[in-house]
Amino acid sequence: MKDTKTLRVGLVGYGEVGGIFGAALAREVALASAYDIRPTDAMRDRAERDGVRLCKSVAEAVGDADLVISAVTASATRDAAQSIAASVRRGAHVLDINSASPRTKIECGALIDAAGGCYVESAVMTSVPPYGIAVPMLLGGAHAEAIVPRLGGLGFKARVASHDIGVASAIKMCRSVMIKGMEAIVIESYLAARRYGVEREVLASLAETFPTIDWEKQGRYFWSRIVRHGKRRAEEMREAAATVREIGLEPLMASAIAGRHQWVADAAATGVFEELAEDADWRDFADCVPQK
């Protein structure tokens, strides 16, 4: 296994997560390259600042890479795997960190392995920004065990969940139903309470029932996260719904959660939250939502 200083890493997807990983990896490896389907001036500036080579194609980013990291949106997971499979170097590890259903990950693994790559499923188990490259990850697949030392040398905090592809993603997706479900419930409950003018009483009742939770702080955090990342969260929840459906259970809750996250994302896309300060209260977010 190569020393980390001689590694060449290719990132497919250079959004928030790809940018965080790219900045950390560029300090540790011989070359960090990245490709994004929708490059922006901000991405170009970030790549130049962080020492990441921003490429014009997937082939340019991954063709000579020892390690490829797929960090795209949930809905683009399969397309990214197809693009990587067309250019991956034989024997290169492909770490798929996307939030997708077990079946999608299995299909992606088949594509990569058939092309001569070594596919490793990864489930990122919490929000990346607070942790950076050290965010907790669960790995899966026949090549998972072999890649752990290399990832550890680069600063990742990863452990093997299973030698079968799909298990790590099942853990991630089932967790997402709960976590993003809580976010959706808070959005809906708090907004309704605000419109009725009963938020003080509702939050007081919640604090009495669940005294270990700071409901004001939690509300502010949930609102800010969904306003910023609602589209991505909605896509993930559609994959969570697919995960539930794949075992023969109708995803009534997961589908509804995806809908509420998409609803916030659609509101954010109109610009209604743009003037809010970084430390805005959840009431400020709620008051920006247009009434019908």
C-alpha cells in the first residue's frame, strides 16, 4: 500500500463535503483532483486556495487516482458510479460516501468492480462540517477492510460495518428516517404553533416532557440546516424511502419527511430567507415563510 504522500486522490463532486475533504487531502497526498458537474467561481477560488486541481471531466479527475471519492447528491449516485467506472484505474479504491439506498450501492459496486476498481461503500453517520475529514464513517464491501489503514493515514475515522455492500447504507438510511424525521416534525410543529400564537406553551410542554432537550436551540438548528440543505436532505430522504420500500414496507413516513424538506427547500429557492442573520432565531425563519 502506498505511503499517503505518494497517493493521488480524485474527488467526484466538489460541493460542501467535497470541498472539505479536498482541502484536508491536498495537505496529505501527492495530488488531489476534483470534478464537479456544475463548477462555480467559488469552487474555482476554493480549489486554487486549497491546492486542489479542479478538472474539466471525471476522466481527468480519476484516471490516474489511487483513491477515488464519490461525493455527489443522492440522486446522482448511480450516474457518478457509471462515470467513474468508465475511467477508473484498475486496482484503485472507489469510496462512495453518498447517501443512497442499499440497492443503489450494490448496483454501484457492481459497476465499479466490473471496471477493475475496488468499490467501498461508505455511510457518513453525522454532519460533516463539525468534524471535517474525521467525520465518523461506516464502510462496507469486500475491499473495506483493506482500505481502513489508508483512510486512517489520511485522517478519516472509518470502521468496517460489514463485508457485504448495503449494510452500512441500511444503517445510515434507517437512522435518517429518525433524524430527518425529527427535523421535519419540528419544522411543521413550530411553524403551526407560531401561526396560532401558541409557541410558548408548546415549547414549555415539550420541555416538561423531554427536559434534557433545549427545544429553542434545537428549533434554531433544525430550521437553519434545512433552509441551507433542504434540497440535499430531501434527496436523501427519497433514498431512505427507497430503502424502506426495498424490504417491502410502504415508506409512508420517509416519503412525507422528504416532502417537508423539499417544501422548505422550495421556499428557500425563492430567496425568502436570504436577509436573515447567521444567528437568526427559529421564529425569524418561520415568519419568512409566506402564508397562503
